[in-house]
Amino acid sequence: MEIYQGIILGILQGLTEFLPVSSSGHLVLGQIYFGITECGLVFDASVHMGTLGAVFIVYFKDIQEILKSLVHYAGTRDVRGHETNLALAAAIIIGSVPTAIIGLVLKQFEEILFTSSLLVGAMLIVTGSFLWVSRHYYRVEEGEPLTPSKAVIIGIVQGLAVIPGISRSGATIATGLFTGLDRKTAARFSFLLSIPAILGAQVISVKDMIESQGHIDPATICGTIASFIVGLAALKLLLKLVNTGKFHLFAPYCWLAGILALSSNFL
């Protein structure tokens, strides 16, 4: 893969990781368009790490408070004053379990999932439908609390978002809204829940890379930097759209992209 291709795919990842249009789906289509076959999971996981850096910056205060509460509880076993942060940490752990299980199962079908524009097209249409329906579930006022059962449901959806064409952010935020969460809570939990999932995928990719004696080339490094910079801007834009009730406006784009991807198989 050439450096310019890595940068383009990194920009594509940064834009589509947070905007609810499926980053993995666009990466697959981009790789098919460029005729790239060698980047695989190493490149995919690396550019996801770039966008994860954007999550750390935007949600740094939340992450810091959660870690402080966990350290406090570990040392004192006292939950007073830390109930909210500890409950959120528990929800992230609970939601990560089904994500990990589903992700490991779907990894066995990696060659099929990451090479089919037909699958990407179909899943983009599914994503668009999720987004469109979510417009009926916007809540400006405080929504229902984030319970363990809701964390499990959102975690399952995040696991299924490994399938290219299903937007992780779109599907998890929409599911959060479907379960009664308000817009801010749904978005916040969606992105905090992505942290262990992306870190886990990175660990697996490093293991695979070592076993195959692969290496991180300059194109991957440049793509990762590009995904971080563009991802930071895209995340801030998405949060603004969620808070203003315009999250569902990406549905037509997903439908159009899905139809184009599907039609490319018959032209």
C-alpha cells in the first residue's frame, strides 16, 4: 500500500468512525476501489487506534473520573460519592463481555466479512434504517437510567458492528435511544464502551502481526495520524448533531451508499 493510499483510508476512517456511516464498511469499499489486499486487520486496527485517541481527548474528564473512582474503591471499598462513576464503569465492563464474545466468533469469518461489497451494501442499508427509526426516540429531558441489561443489549449491538457496513456509533447510539436513554447518555456510553473494544482488537492484531512476521509500514503510520486528526473533528461534529436531534439525517447517505455498493456487484 502506498503512503497516499494509507492517508486517504485514514481520513476515510476518521470521518466515518464517528459519523454513523460505518468506518469498516467504507474501509472495505476503499480497499476494493484501490485494489489493496495486503493491509488487513493490522491497518484496520491501527487507524481505529487513531480515532480512539480522539475519544480519549473528548472524554478525558469522564475517563479520569472513572479511573479515580476505581482506584478509590480498590483502596477503600467505599462507594460513597463515587456511585455514578462506579456504575458507569460496571456498565462498560458488562457491555464489553458480549462485544468480545461476538467479535471473537465473527473473527473466524474475517476473509468473508472484509472482502464483500455485497455484504457492506446490505448492512449500510440496515444502518440507515436504524438511524431513521431513531428519530422517534430523541429525548431532550433526562432519560431512563443505564442499567446492566441495557449495557448488555448495547454491547451485543457493538459486537455485531464488527460486520462492515454496520456503523458502531450509529447502531450503539440508536440502541441506547431505543432502550430509553437520553441523547447525551447514549452517545457518552457508546464512545466510552468503544475503548475496551478497540483496545482489545488492537491487542489481537498485534498478536496476529507477530505470528505472521508482519510489520507496521509508513502507510499505516500516516493513515493512523490522519485518522486521529480527522476523527477528532468528526467526533465533535457528531456530538453536536446528536444533541441537536439531527442524528438521523445520515440515513439517506447510508441508503445511497448501500445501494451503490450493491449495484456495483451487478455492473
